[in-house]
Amino acid sequence: MNKRSNRLRPFYVDLQKWIDAGCPNDSDVFSTNVGICSNLDNWQSKHKFIEFDLSDILYKSFRDVGLSQNYPFCNPDDYWTENHWKNKKRLAWVKEHAQ
């Protein structure tokens, strides 16, 4: 993980804790209805930690490994119907980046 993407680590650590807790619906930060990108926005808003380039860093991290920046773990047609937090690729991504 490079220095820029390391700035996302606190977000990934918090997100992984939420995943480990079973993705509770009563979270005031994270939502099961959206993926990583929107949850990053939620996390920043909750913590009043707005760095506009964090989203850019996140998108670049997807592109750097050949993923779509908008739908990195599924195709656009499936995004709104899938259970985001049962997607094994998404879960593995978060776990890897939270370490």
C-alpha cells in the first residue's frame, strides 16, 4: 500500500470492524445498501473528516488493479440488486486494505 492509499486505512479499519460485527443495520455510519465509495462518504461526513481527494485515492486504487472505479466488484446491472456485503471480492478488498 502506498503512502496515498494509506490515508484510507482508518476508514478501512472502521469498515472492517462493522463487517466483523455482522454489518449491523443500526450503524449511524455504514449502510448495507451501498458499497465502499458511498460508505466512505458517510464515514467522512460522520467524522467531519472531509478530504475530497480520499474518493479520488479510492477510485485510483481500483483502477490501479484493473477494476472499474464505479463498479469494481460487480457489473452495473447487478449493483442495485446485490447484497453488497456478501460479495466476497468486496469483503476481501476491505480486509486486505484494513491491515
